[in-house]
Amino acid sequence: MKIAVASGKGGTGKTMVAANLAFTLSQTCQVTLVDCDVEEPNLHLFFPAPATAKDVTVPVPVIDEKICDRCGKCGEFCQYGALTVLRDRVLFFPELCHSCGGCTLVCPKNAIHEEPKRVGIVTYAKPLPRLDLVSGYLDTGNPFAVPVIRAAKTATAGDSLVILDASPGTSCPVVETLDGCDACILVTESTPFGLHDLQLAVDVTARLGIPAGIVINRSDGKDQATLDFCMNHDLEVMMTIPFDRGIATIQSRGDLLCRVRTEWLKAFSALYGKCCALTGAE
Amino acid sequence: MKICITSQGATLDALAEERFGRAPFFIIVETDTGSFDAIENQFAGGSGGVGPKAAQLIMAHKVTALVSGMVGGNAREVLLAAGIQLYTYRAGGTVRDALDQFNKKTLEHVA
């Protein structure tokens, strides 16, 4: 079972829900928590533990200037403007390269080979006896999050119960996180912003064919617009977390709601049951 | 000599465009005769890397100088490596005005 936690709008509480869900599940079974918000991973703040790291690399072209005759085919082929062929040399812009490998295929002289370039790391930790934490970290200045997310997901592909914390938004990093998941928890807040971005996120899960349910966080009780939207789109509100200073205090000191207020363990257990029901499994 | 002026339209009376890579048109002018060609920039709406692609496009027309509002870092690197002179025109007027100012040598020579 792979469950992604996404939101559309940032700051709604994805990480809070993912961390507490994983903590709750780890009380009774082995669970893997994956931080796919690789531009600003933060799950390790809730689960401090020693970690080991592995580099994530992507292939980038290296041109042998001795063989290259500046024919220009690679520059014409590259849709991303990463290669520009001049009279006397070829300019390469690594930050524009999408690592598609096309330049190596179109070069008639076989003057291009690929070498790995580091774009980030994936760390592995075991903060609790039954909880593995895998976090992706994109290197600063690198524009492509997807290869790091993919590496973090690949590292956990064989695990039976995986919770994936997505980045905010609805673009490539979120799509990459959701790809292959069995269910998605969409965390929202009852603000116009929260609802607007929830609608976008619901569209993404629908297009990917991933069953989704809703968690309303920081509810001030005025959730009618969100509830109406969910009703109209046949989405279940699986959990509502109140707007509560005490909860915020627990969260902001890096603690877990379910560890401090153990009555929440039951609620997060129930949330997992509802996710399983979404997929049609027991 | 041949120069390129970034433009919002296909004529000398169109407004000069301040952006280089996303300029809708490149007006290639032969300054000795005043004759010109308008080249549509097929990369103007691209998602990324449009600077180097556009630079490649105008390089192919063998221009000596480029007149534009601002040129991004990647495009600038390509244009300088290709030996193209960069001039800034940000007066908000037409291509014809930019050309006049270029001929009068009143434009800022960036590199």
C-alpha cells in the first residue's frame, strides 16, 4: 500500500498528516515514510536520527572536441537550448539539460558521451524500530526535482507500506510523487485559497486515476464551502483537525500530535482504514 | 553590415521588443542599404532555454550586432562567444527608431 499526502496549497499540513499517520502505523507494523518535498524536506525534524546518504545523479553530455566537427546536429536537436554549436566550439548549459540523451543519439561522429552529474542526495534513517525515513534533498541551484524524487521512490519500491509526503502545488514533482500510488490524502484548510488549490489537486489525482480523500486541517468550523465541494465531487472528508493553539505548539516544537495526545492515534488509524477503503482493499 | 533588432511585429514600424529570447520577431537589417528581413521567433513561447535557441537563430543570419532591451545570461554567453556585439535600446519606440539610434551611434554598447 502506497499512500501519498498532497495538498495543492502549501502550508496546509501535509507533513503533519504524513508524520502522524506514519507514527501511528509504526506502533503496529513496519512503515516507510518518504519525504518527496525535495526542495525543502522537513520530515527529519519530526524524526531525528542518524542517516546515511547516497548521491543522486543524472547523465549529462560531454563532447570530445577532438572528434566533434561542429556540424550542429546536437544543437538543432536539443529542445531545451542546452547545446549551442559555434564555429570553433560547443557551449553546454548544464542547468538547461533535461538528460534526455538525444544529443548522443543524433551525433553522426559519436563525439558525445554521458557522464553523471550530481543533482541531490537521498538519505536513509531508522528513527523508530518500525519506521524507516527516506528523504530526498535537491541540491541548491538545481532546477529539476523529479530525478531526486524518483530516486527516493525507487529506494522504497519494494516496501509494503509506504507514506509519501509530496511537495505543494500540482506540477511535475507532485505528479512524480503520486505516480504509482494506491491512494492520495489531500490536506486542505477552509480558506478560499485552500479550496481553490484543492480543486486543482483533485483534478490531478483524477487524471492520474488515483483515488483521493480529504483531510481538513486547522478547521475553524466554517468549512461549508469545502464540504460542498467534496459532496459535489464525491470526495470523502476522512478527517477534520481543529484550529487549535495546542496542536500548533506541539507541531512547532517538532513533536508529534499522536505522541503527545495519544487519543489521536485512533483517529489516524481510522484515517488509514479509510485510505484502504478508497482503494477497495480492506 | 547586418544587425538584428528585436521586435514585436514584422515591420520597421512595429515596436521594438525589450526581451531577446522571447521577442516575437527578429528584424535583420542591412545597415548599408536599409533593406530588412523579418524572422518570426519560433522559440518565443518555449518553456525554457529560449535564449540560447534564439541566439543560435540569429547567429545563422550572420549578424554583426544585436539591438535589444535585455539579454539573459545564457544568451549573452552564446552571443559573445559568437562575436556578436550587444547594444541596448529601451526607449520604447519603433524598430525604425532603434535603427536610427544605432546608425547615429547613440545606443549603449553593452559588450
